[in-house]
Amino acid sequence: MKDQDTDLEALVGQWLTVPDLAERLDLPLSAVRQLIDDREVLSARIGERRVVAVPEKFLDDEGVMSSLKGTFTVLGDGGMNDIEILTWLFTPDPTLPVEGAPIDSLRGGFKTEVRRRAMELAF
């Protein structure tokens, strides 16, 4: 299990702890925890201290990317757990419109294409 966590941590790259995310979004810690509970963002436990953190790429200039929650829902409905969703979002896919991983295409405005791919995984 630890190797899988380390792999995800490296795959995602830049993470924000709950306090860092609260500061970035100018929200109280309780509001950030609620974002996680409501699945507006997904989190994982990272590092030696196993702190809860969120991928930094989930944020854009306005805050939490609006295209995330629906994408999480599609992938979750397809049977993926949070760690599998995070892994899929950050695994490079050269067939997507934006070079990089599905998260990069989401950030580039290709929500429909990413969700189409996510739906294909469910069937």
C-alpha cells in the first residue's frame, strides 16, 4: 500500500495540505474540509506524516476548478475509488487534446472530451 501511495504522490507532483489550501482559497479550515467531504476536490494522505492533501492542479485562477466535481462523479459511477480517480486524472495520455494527463486537458477547457473518456471506462 505504501508504494502505491508513494507512486500517486510522485504522479501528482504538487500537493496542497488542508491549511495551505485554506490559505490559497482564503477560507477557514472547516470550509476546506467541507469541500473535501462534498467531493468538490479529492484528497489523499501523503508524506511520512500521512497528511491530507489536495493536488494543486485542482485550482485555477478562480479557485477550485468547476469541471472537477462532475468528472469525479462520472469516474466514481464507473466504479473507481478516489485513489483510482486521482491516478487516472494524473496519468499521461498522449491521445488527449492537451499534452499531458486528463487533468491538463480539463485545465485546458476540454471537459467534454475528458468526461467522454471517463464514461468509456465505465463500459
